[in-house]
Amino acid sequence: MNNLFPRWLNRILLAVITLLALTGMAQMPIFKRYYIADIPGLGWLAAFYTTHKIHYIAAAVFLALIFWMATVYLLNHRKTWRLTAMGWVRLVILALIVVTGMLRTVKNLPDHGFSPMTVMLVDWTHLAAAMLLGVTAILARVGPWHRNGVYATRH
């Protein structure tokens, strides 16, 4: 096997990340504003609470997957596989997304509050990190670091 994890697992992770990106964008009212939600079958994208709940469920699946993959890597593969430079970049971006996502969740709790500046900083950082993850995925496939999107190699 050439990959660190099976292809089916990588595809599930990609599907979850895609769902997170879609529902994350739906938290901003762009789908209704630009009439995308008027396309038959896409009306749910304009329903804030629906997309909010789906985003939280997908985030829980995402966290479970990445923590499980990290555990498997640390316990079974770290002596035979090493992260590439692009793998480290992706890892830092994923950590930033997780931390800012958790801060956004805490912000939504009724007993917690942040200053408006902190809220804006966390929101923009979360959005920027999500966009950077997409950019790095594209660069890993077609950029100067292109190695078929490889994030880890054998020692």
C-alpha cells in the first residue's frame, strides 16, 4: 500500500471536509443572497439552523476522524512514515481550524462571551484557515510541491 491510510478513509475525510465547507459557507447568507438556495433541492442551504446543526455534526465526525487518524499514525506509523513539508503545513492549518472552531462553539454557549474584536478575529481566522486548507490541497496536486498530493512518505 502506497498511502498511509486506505483510500476509502481519505474519501470519507474529503466528503466530510466538503460538507463542512458547504455548511460553513451557508452560515453566511450567501446562498440566499445569490439565489443559489432557489435552485430546486438546495433550499436547505438558506436555513441557518439546519446548516448550523449539520455543520456541528460534520465537525464532530471530522474531529473523530482526524483524532483517530493521528492516533493510528502515532502508534503504528511514525517510525516508518514521516510527514512531508506539505503535510506539516496541512497539519498546522487543520490545528488552526480545530482551535478556532472550538472557540466559535464556546462563543455560541449562553454563559460565555467574547469581545466583538475577539469574535471577529476568531471568525476571520477560522474562515481564512478553511480557505488555506483548500489552497494547500490544490497546491499539493498541481503546485511545485506536487507529489500526487502526498502528505507523508516512508523513511
